Amino acid sequence: MRYTTNISLCLIALSASALGWTEAETNAVVREMVGIAQRQLESEASIGSDNIVFPPVPEVETFDDLFLTERQTQLSFWSQWTPAERRTAFENFLAETSVGVSHEGIPADWALLFCLDKEFAGAFIPARDMLLSTNVSADCRSVAASIYTKFAAPSEERTWFVESIITNKITFVDDHARLLWNCGRNKERAVRHDLVVGLCEALGRDYDAGFTNLTMHGSAMLYRNVDEPYNAYDLDRLFLKVFPSYETSSNRLEVALLGMRAGLHGGVVNDAGINVFSAITNQLLNAVQPLPVVDGL
């Protein structure tokens, strides 16, 4: 993988040289595109609020709309770049970011969020590489976790990959890594949290698509390895779908007790605002018959 990455970086340098664009010009173009992507996302998020953010012109509806020639920018040489060249520069930026190359002034996490929002599957490889690297910011990793689990094909390799990340607990090189994030969780834990949430969603889709055995194996892996209270709600919903006997099992009691640990910091609630784990714990602790253990977990 490192060999492939080094080749890609060489190609980036060669392509920039062949096209005649300087590094400063390339960074300026990419910075402009990331800024456009950011304004588009902020505009969409502001819909229905009191502070409407106007979208860029032309508005970005698809991933390819980001690279249009007719887009107005502050760069005098913008029109000299073809849409294909802009797209190549943007994708090379993602690839460079994934191996820890710093581009001051270019917010890579917004570029990744745009790829996620516009469902650009081409961001999958950079996202995977970011999760393997120790030189990428935790903010980028968190988005990369969502991209990876959204676009990774259903496979045992995906399960193994997620397990390797959440169990190895890689120490991230990030200027803000020591800052606490939401009730004592630092950014390292936030990345693993997003990875688990994404895999829960992916496994739920796989189960609906008929990948029963794969989903059971992936769910069992999560049950064995996850000890983050804020993941309990997503795990509980997944296990209810995958394991028929889970609802009244000692396995669910364990997950509910895990979720109650998060409840100490404000509660874990469902979409209706109900604290689900307090009700589950009361029900299962007062079970008349001993709770069975679900086979497979």
C-alpha cells in the first residue's frame, strides 16, 4: 500500500509539471474548490433556519458541478484550467491529505464532507488510507470513517478492517488530540465511535439485502470489541434486527448497562426523545426467568 501511495504522489508531481501549473497555483485552485464545497454545505444546512447562507453560483448539485468552467472565482487563471484538471487536482489533494501532507489554509475535512454529502465513491481509497495513517487530523479521520463504511463493499475484509482500527486504538498525531470531546471522549475515541456507527448502518443495509451470515459475523465482532457507551444505541438497534432472540437476552442487558453509562452524562435517547436504556434495564433486570445468552454473540 505504501508503494502504491508513493507512486500516486510521484504522478501528482509529474502531472503538475506536465501541465505547467505551479504548486502555488494548484493549491489556490484546490483552496477555491474546497471553499465552494464548504459554502454549498453550509447553504444546505441553513435551509429552514433564521440565518440563510446563499449557495455558490452556479449551485453545486452533484460532485461534478464543483469543477464547472463557468463558475465565478477570484482567481485570474481559473478559466485556464479545464474541469478535468480541476477534478484531478481536487482528488490528488485528497490523496495527499490521506498520507499526512499538509496544505495550509485548505480545510481537508470540508472537502471530505462534501464527498460524503455528494456520494462521491472515489473518496473511498483516500478515506481508507486516512484511517491507516497516524499523520492525519482526527477531524479528517472522523469523516473518513463515515466515507469508508458508506462505500466499502459488503465483505469480511471490511469487518476485519474496522476491527483492526477499533481494537488497535491508534494514537493520532493531531495538535488538538488531547482536548476532550463531549463528556470526556477525546478525538481518538470520536473516530472509533464514528467508525462503529457507520458499520452498524452498513450492516443493517447488508442484512436487508440478504447478507445474513456476513451481518451476523460483523455484529458479533462489534459485540466483542465495543466498550464505548455512546455506541450502545446503534448496537442495540442492529442486534435487534440481526438476532431474533436478542430482545430478551443477557446480551441485551449488557448493552443496556453499557448505554446507561452514557446516560450518566445526559442520557441516551431514541428519535422520540425516550431514554431507551432505562426502560430496557428495568425490564431485563426484573425478568422472571434467567436471561438466555444469544448464540453467535
